[in-house]
Amino acid sequence: MSDAEVLLSPALALPGYAAMGDAVRDDAERWPTLSPPGLARLETLRHHPHAPVWTHACGDLLTSADHLALATWAEGLSRPADSGATNGIPPHWLLVELERLRRVVPFLRRLGVREWADVPVIGRADLARSIADFVPTDVTLDRVVQGTSSGSTGSALVIPWHPVDIAKDLPLIDHLLSARGVAWPTDPDRLGLLSVVDQAQAFTYASVLTTRSEQGMARVSLHASAWSSQHDRREFLCAADPQVVSGSALTLLSYAALDLPTRPLAAVSGAVELSVPARSHLEASLGAPVIDLYGLRETGPVAGEATAGQGHLLVPRRIFVEVVDHRARPVADGVPGEVVVSALENPYLPLLRYRTGDRAALVGTGRERRLVGLEGREAVCFVTGRGGSVQSVELTQQLQRHSIRAWTVEQDADGAVVVRSVGGDPAGARDAVATLLDQPVAVVPVSSATDLGPGKPRRFHSEA
């Protein structure tokens, strides 16, 4: 049995990824401003003779008023908000927002927060317990878009977003590329953005970018099971000729290994840590610069590194970044600690002092404020008994399916796996991981995440 067959076996199938099972809107709702030529471009992409089997359909939901708001926001990227010159001292705009949020966010109101010193650090577990406690009561929820986050520090979350907040990623990427000296013009003959994953089960879709003159966009999986043949995969990607390719470091390496004759303008790496050798290899293979974008689903983009070793510059959004010690006290600039982010651009989930679980030090002031020595999410592959490989995100899906709240997964040099888990169904998790990897698997239940050791309560490691 091949790796693809194992990954798609009924025992591992995730119902949320059934083809088109969660697509509920029509195209007029997905793209309120879409023109007939834009719809024709979308249909061409959807029905390309070599296209994968699309599992989802989603649009940007942007109205004409949203387009104006985004244009205004994009103009302000060259004038970033004050992110605070010294760690621990919030900028004025954040203190002004706190006056409102302490009255309308149930979590803050219940604690009796009055000033910044009263705001506690929070984490993913707080959101998992009751995300409604962090949604302001004075916002209308008619534009809510739900998104899921498997995360790297706890249980899966369903996060409320606003369409405009989601759409800000495009002008932000354009801004970061421009700072690197890369122009990203609108080219109707090329895919504006290609988002790549390498999973047997994933949301994939064809779309158009109405903020970029209805240029084409797609999210595809490079996994063999997503295509009728390797020939189709290659033909589709060549025809797409994407200007910008985004994905995790591991998936971008898989994309580069296809050795396509096309050349993107740039690649954007996120989700997992990008090592210096991986960046060098990608830039040489793709013939394009790589932007390492650091952020979380809960907070949005936080910082970006355009040149290896130069640190991650804080992005010009309404965010405030602190670095704290083990007692959640801010440390001096240059001292490593845990990264804590306050992010207010999502009106449905303004977060104050959110723990990332990642470590770095803050240096610089103003536009040069940056994170150095960032220790983010490690990219890990596990070796299967058939000689293939499985990315850790596949294990995440299965462990969460069996309600495991926190875990470590370690594979020794011979391929055997030990899972230490908190909560859920350990026996079901063991069977799922064993089926996925075709390797011996032992599951050791522990009482709490603290029993997994210091740092993030979920880690992957493979000696194989």
C-alpha cells in the first residue's frame, strides 16, 4: 500500500475535508464585486484540463466599501503605527483602545481591568475555553468569517475574522516585497498568488483577487493524492506560472524540487521555521527572494525577515510586541524571552498580551524595531515504514481528531514513535498514528501539558 493510499484510508479520512462539503455560498456572495471577465477567468481556472480536484470554494467577500477601506489602509503601510520604542511601554493608540476594550470585552470586564498594568497575559487555552469571552459586545457580527487554526500550542480553534482583515495580507505582502526591491504588478496572464500545501487532506480552491484587478489565485496541495497524475500537477503549475508562491518551508522545498521552468517573483514562507540553509536553497532553486513571514492565525502577521540573519522587522500593523520572562514580566531590549503580541486589527478578536510560545529578543526603535534570534515552529517530517515521509501537520490533524489536547511526538532512528499525550482518546490516537506512519507507536498519557516539559506544550521530533 502506498503512502497516498494510507493517508486516504477511511480510518484516517477527516469529514471536514470532504470535497465541496463545506462550500455553502454562491459566487455572487463570494465575490460581490466580481465582473463578467473576472468570472470567466475564475471558470477557466476552475475547469483547467489539468486542475486538481478542488475541495472547497471561497471568495474574498469584499464590497466596494471594503475596497476603499483596504486602499486607505495600504496607503498607511509606509507610515507604520508607533509600536512602542521600549519593551513594556505600550503606544498611545493601544492605551486609547484599552479604554473601550476593558468595557466591551467580557474577559477584561470580568477581571475589572482599568489600566495596562491590569491586563494579564493570555494563551491559546484561554481562547479554547471560550472564545466568545474575547469578542467585543459592541460590534455587529454580520460580516463574520470563521476560520480554523490547528496551531502549535494547543487545541484547534475556530476564529472569527472580518473579510477586510483577511484581505490585508495581500497589500502587506506587496509592501514587504517592495521593501526588498521586488515589484508585484498585476499580470492577468499569470496567477497572482499560489498557496501550496503538501497534505493528503486540505482545503484547495481556485479564486480571484478582486483587490488585484481580479487576477487569478489558487490554493493547491502538492501531495500525489490531490492529482490525477504527476503530469497533471506539472502541467497545471506551469500554466499557472505564479508570481508569488506561499507556503511553509517544507512545502516550498517540495515545490522547488519539482524543478518547474517557471520563475516566481518571490516566495513567502510562513507557518514553520525557515532555516538559513533552506532559505538559501529555495532562493537558488526558484531564482527569487524569499520573505520569511512570522505570525499566528490568532494575531495575523507579526514580523517579516527579508534577509537571513537581519532579524524579523515588525510589520506596520496595529500590533504591539513584548518579550517577557517566565513570570510574564517584560524584559529589557536585547534579552531573550517569550514573544507576546497585542493585535487589534481584527474587530471580532482584538487580542491583548497574547502568548505565542515562541522566543526572541526585541531590538531597535521605530521602523527598525525587530525580533532577533526568533525560535519559531520547527519544521518536522516523519519517516514512514514504506520509506516515504509525512509532515507533522498530518499528525496534528489525527491527534486533534481524537481530542488530544497537547502532546509530544518523537521518532527514533529506527522509525519507532512515542507519543506523550494529554486528554482525549489515547488508544484511538495510537491506531491513527500507526496507520499513518506504518511504524510501531506507543502512547504514554500524562496528566497535564506541564508534564510534557518546558516550552510549547506540543512538539515534534524525528531522528529518522
